[in-house]
Amino acid sequence: MRKRVCFGLILLACIPSLIWGQEDAQGFKGTPWGSDIHQLAGFVPVKEFRDYRICLRKEEIPIVEGVEVEEIRYDFYKDKFYAVTVRFNGYNNFRLLLDTMQRRYGTGEERTKYMEEYEWSSNELIINLKYSDSQRSGSLEYQFKPIFDQITRDENCCTP
């Protein structure tokens, strides 16, 4: 009986991680990865070049993982949603985001050069968290691998 109770408690503690991980693999803040921009409401292009569109979401509350952030930018390639860049300020916000990512995905690969940088990767998603102490700012980036891989193929195919 004790083993069942312990197992139940452990499973209960893991459920939020499983749900959040599923949400990340499915999309970001309710927008599924790979969605066509023409089927989505509220996205406002702020920059367009070649096959890329960078958008902000109208009237979006700039909070990610419980952290108030400066900007949430949505990237589209050939009108398909494939990446998000979240910009934030302050070391405390970096620590909150890092703690959340590590609870959800594990330690992550630390890639420290001139800034603190961590990466998590799965079959569907690449997540990077970066912080520059000198600038006191950072970013949390999500990239949907299937479209990111398509971009890599398209760019390698056509470059001289």
C-alpha cells in the first residue's frame, strides 16, 4: 500500500511537467507549431524579408512562465509558425526561467561563452535560454524542428 501511495505522489508531482512539455511540443501559448499565419488572428507583422515574417500578437500580456517579459516575437517561414523569441530583463527573471526550464526538461546543455546559455532539444523542439550579465538582458527561444530543418535544407539547396 505504501508503495502505491508513494508512486501516486510521484506521478502527481510529474503531471505538470508532462502537461507543459506536451504544450510546448504542440505549440506556444495556444498557437500550434506549423500553423498558417492566414488562419490565425491577432498577429501583426513588424518585419518581413524573403520568406520570413516576424510578428507581435495584438494585446498580448507579456508574461511567459510567470515572468513579465519585454517582448514576445513570433516567427513565420513561408507563412508557417516555427519560432518564438521572448526578450526579458534582469538576472532574477533569467533565474526564474532557468529554474522552470530545468524542472521541465532537465539540466540542459550549458553553452557558456560570453554569456550564460542553455539548450534543450527533442525531436520536435529546440529551446535556448541566454543571458548577458553585461547587458542585464536575455532571451528564451523556441524553434520548431521540422520547419527549422526545412529552412536549413532550403538555404543549403540554393546558396552558391
